Amino acid sequence: MLLANELSASPSWRVTTARDAFGSREKTKPTEGPWVEFMRVAILGVGGLGRTLASELRTDPRVSSLLLIDEFGERARVLTGIRGRVAIEATQLNVENRIALAKALAGADLVVNTTLPKYNLPIMQAALEAHSNYLDTAAAGPREPGATPGIFEQLAMSDAFEDAGATALVSMGLDPGISNVMACDAATRFDVVDAVRIRSSDMVTLPGLEVFPLYSREAFLSDVLVRPSVWLDGRLQDREPLSEPEEFPFPPPVGTKRTYLVSHEEVKTLPRYLGKPLGRVDYKYALDPNLVRALISLDRLGLLADSRTIRIGNQMVPFRRAVLSAFPEPSALVLPLQGASAMSVEVEGLAGGKRMIRRGDVTMRHEEANRRRSTTAVYYLTAVGLGIGIGLIADNATPGPGVHSSEVLDPARVFKEWAARDLPMEWSERVVET
């Protein structure tokens, strides 16, 4: 933790209030600029993403200390030995244990969920009980077909967070997160927005594999098996999983890949915030066509349901888990990987009587992510999105207490934080001939 006397000795910071100990806030004010909170941040889940986020936050002067919580204690404890300005504590805990979780979060200024999205709502409730702010990177799908999408359930908790004086930024990673901000910023150039297209690809060079998920395997399978939505004709419309294939030209070195509709948060939230006529919004992810065919077939046979089990040795395990085990665990891959991740946002519409497309691209090689944070590009860029969200909460640069998605953030401020990390974001425009 950054002590008051250490801060006082610095010519660039002036301590205005300080409370010591576990999780209390130290509010400081730079000699020039906005108020800044020094926060104790709790990270729930220390897999590939949580570990990368911890590394990222250790260099953020707005963070005073980190608490790492993971079901596997050693995975969290190994990070406490890393020397640095920010103190790190570790706790072994299953986030499904609500009583223990609430106790562990007492005193945390901000709670970040990097576990599975299915835990968002109970962790948000635990954050409320701790009077903590909250962030996550993705939302869960509906609890059952036709039910309310998880992102809407989270946004419905806004009054509770406002009453508690706490702020929640939900789905604040790369995509969703930075992608939403890019789409909103691009849309300001248009009088009418006919389409928002968000495309994503993870390319890696491994024997027998080129395009496969470089994030949580369970989260990936949940994503692709949920019926995706598109925004069309003023409403959300469901489509078949992994449908509407499209060849999309990503920037080098990724190149053109076949993409498929996948359930994603931007499709659900962007129509709420653009504030102008909007035609279609969709999200597509690049996948190996053979993998797509296999997953669709297994799902139609009912083999990917949690209730379908097979015997492996002396144990009965879900067949779903056996399928997932055939893919590499991203956090366990030997780094550096060869390949790259790309995310593209296209906004098409009318501007000054002309039909235009404004496009933003974020591309990073895994080798570069490994050089920066010993991780993959997916984990690094997602952790950066979270880090920006944490910084904006610390700087009081959000709309304030309540639950918000990233469309409410000031694009100029987000892009300034992005550029400060020397990260790529290329923009282009072209006229569409009619």
C-alpha cells in the first residue's frame, strides 16, 4: 500500500485524506487535474486474464493494493512474491461461497470479476454488500431460451448501486468494452447509422490449429451455443448459433477469415445509447469451419448439455468437459505464441448526404503481448480495457453511481488512456458508391 508519508514526499502529489489498513481509501489530488482515488482492488479469478490484469495494475499509480481471490490458492499466491510498488495479497476462495466472498471483499474499493460471466450477478451483489465499485468483461446469456439476457439483468441493478453510492462498469474489456466506445465515437460522424459491424479474430500457429479461442474454453463454448441476436428493424432478433458466415478482411497479419454470428453484448447495448436512427448491429467471430460444423452437430445431438456424462477412469464427467479438454488451455500454452488478434468496428451510414463507412482496427501480435506482460494479445488487450475502466472510476470520469455499459464513457478520455499505453488503433473512411 502506498503510505501517506511516501506520498507527501512526492512533489507531484498532495495527500488530502488518508485512512490506513485493509481496503480503506486514500483520496489524493494532483497539483493539477482531476481528483484521483487510490484504490484497493480485488480481482476474482486469477487465470490468464486475472493474472494479466494484476500485472497491468501493478504499474497504475491509482491502485494502492491488490487482493487476488481464486479457487486454487497457489495460483493466486504465486503472484504475491513479485516485487513492486503495489502490495499483493492472495486468498483461496470459491466465489460461489457467498458468505465467505462477502467477508473477503470487506474493505475493497473495487471488485473485478475475471471468472466466468455466470457469476456476475452474485458477485455484483457481494460488491454491493461491501459498498464497492464493480467491473467485469462480459455478460452471461439468458438463463433459458427467450429469457432476459444477462447484460440487461446487470443494468437493472443500477438503482441498487446508485443507492449504495457505487459505480459498476459492465462488459468493459476489449470486445465488448473498447469496441462499444469505438462504435459510439464513429457514429457521431453520421446523420443516420445503417449498420454497425463488429468482427473479431484470434490467429495462432499451432500444429493442427489456426483459429481457436484464446480465452476461457468454457466461456467460449457458452458464447457460441447461445442463440445470437442481431439488431434489425428496431428490435433484437434471434438467429441460429454460428450462422450467416461471412469472409471478413482483417488487417495483416490476420488477413481474411470466415466469421460467424456469435452472441455478444454490443448488439444489445449499442441501440440503447447511439441516440440516432440505427439499422442493423451484429457481431461475428472468426472460427475454423470444421470446428463450427462439429460444435453444431454435437449440440444438436444433445451431447454438450451438462447432464450428458461419460466415464473417464473411475469418474463420470460431462461430455462437454471432455470436448473442451481437446483444446489447449490458453493460460497454459508455452509463450510466446505465433500469430495475432484483431478486432474491427465498422459503422456505415449517411453523412452529409454521402454513404460512408468509418472503420477502426485494433491488431496485436501475441509476441508483442508476451513482451509486455508475458501473455497473449487477447488477455492483454482485455486487461487493458479493464484497466482503463478502473482508471476512469478512480478519476471520477464516469457518469457516477449506478450500473453502466461502456457506451456512456467519453471516447476522448478512453482513447487517451489507450494511446498512453502505446497501443494500436487505426481508423479509416471510405465512400460507398451507390
